[in-house]
Amino acid sequence: MEAAATDLHRQRNRDSTGK
């Protein structure tokens, strides 16, 4: 169940880095 939370955090972090 932690995989979903990690995936969400990783995607949000990627968006912040892409900026």
C-alpha cells in the first residue's frame, strides 16, 4: 500500500523539479 503513496510523491516531486 506504500507503493501508491510513493508513486504519488515521486510524480509530484517530478512536477516540481520540471518547473
